[in-house]
Amino acid sequence: MQQPRLEHVQCLDARGLHRMAYWEWGDADNPRLLVCAHGLSRQGRDFDTLARALVPHYRVVAPDVVGRGRSDWLADPAGYQLPGYVGDMVTLLARLNADTVHWVGTSMGGLIGLGLASLAQSPVRKLVLNDVGPTIQAEALARIGTYLGLPMRWQSIDEAADYMLSISQGFGTHTREQWMALTEPMLKAEGDGFKPHYDPAIAVPFRALTPQLAALGEAALWKAYDAISCPTLLLRGADSDLLTRETALAMTQRGPKARLHEFSNVGHAPMLTSPEQIEVVREFLLSP
């Protein structure tokens, strides 16, 4: 089975430099670039299945956003926020010598793509937002807050997989083989066991979010969304507790007027591993 190459790029933060890891598939000279960005507590290997399906057409790059996976952890947890992530992606695109890019972003990765696509002279030519929009439901944030950053340790990969399944019901149905493939990159070996792959401090700015800050952030995200001009596909799990249908419909009426596609029997967020989900993304990205 085809495997990606692990690469790194140096990025700037408030305390100095950090290395961001990224997983690269396909011909490094292919000018057609697809970047796939993961959710809040995930990492770039979430996109293995999608990358294998699209690598005949694209050079596919899936970064481990700073603080996750094989990337460095920040000295200052305040840097674990969207402006810093968008800045890192600008550096990544410069490293990749990308004039244009197609972007697939799940949850947080979608917000990073939203921010990048809203910039003047943005290189983003097509944007896929996977179960995320400018308005995020407080109930979903509260659910995520019940596990994000908690000290965890598991004796085996199977034990870790069972735990992660318990907090990931919204991802939809997967075989045990598929779920193990999604679980293993989420783990770091520690002694005779395993711990989560990410810096627990990514939860610091998350837990500091007040209703007032959330309202300001929502207004800023809608302003950014309204500035996007590239073709945009909005994916939604029909049972999502993070992206309501009301918000999704509003996104079809303003800004880039996204095309909406909903997947049944999925919540937050579709993992883009099933043939149906992959085909919807593939058709949008490759259409003229």
C-alpha cells in the first residue's frame, strides 16, 4: 500500500521558530496541489484514504498542525489559535512553491482554509469545508472540552482505539481495520504504553474562550467567509452537533454561496474514508 513521505518546514511564532511536519503524496513536481488539514485534536494521517484516491491527480500534502503529530509543540500555548495556524500554512505553501492550491479542511482545518481563502490574492482556488462554518455550536465545544487535553495513557493500541471510538461516535461507521488505521497515528509510545500524539496545552486557548470572545470570533469568521470568492463545497454530517443545518443553509446564501452536501448517519465530522464521501470531494475538486 502506498505510503506518504514525511517532510518538515520551519515556521515563525511569538517565541522563535518551530518545525511543522507534513505528509506528502505523489509527484513533488506536480503543479496540482491539494492540501488536507485536520481537526482540532487530530493529525495529517487522517487523510490517508482520501490521498490515495486523489494522488493520481494531485500532489497531496497533509500537515500535522503545530502541536500535533510529528510537529513541534509551542513554547507559548497562546499560539495555538487560527491566526498562527494560517501563518504556518502560508509558510508551507511557500516551501511547496505553490502558486495555487485546492484545500480540504475538516473542522479546525476547514477554519484554517477559510481564513487562508479569505485573504487578498489568496492562492486557494477550490475550498472544501468539512462540517464547519463561522457559527460553532456551544454544545459541541462543551463536548470537545470534556476530553481535550486530559492526561491519558493506554496499555495497548486496542485500548486506545476503544477509548477514541467512545469519543468519536460522530465520525460514522468504520470497520475495525479502518478504525485501527485511524487510531495508530494518534498515539505516541511512552514506556510500555501509549499517550495522545498532541500537546495537552492546545486546550489552553480553547478553555479560555468566553461567550464574549466566541461572539467576536464568530463575527470575524463570517466577515472572512463573505470575502471568499473561490468555488466552495460545504460537507455536513446530517447529525452534526457543531454545524447546524441553519448555519449550513446560510453559507449557501452568502459569501461564496457554498454548494452543500449532507451525509446521513454521520455527525461531526465525516472522515472522508467511505467511497461515497470520497466521490463527492473528488467530483467537486476535479470538475472544470
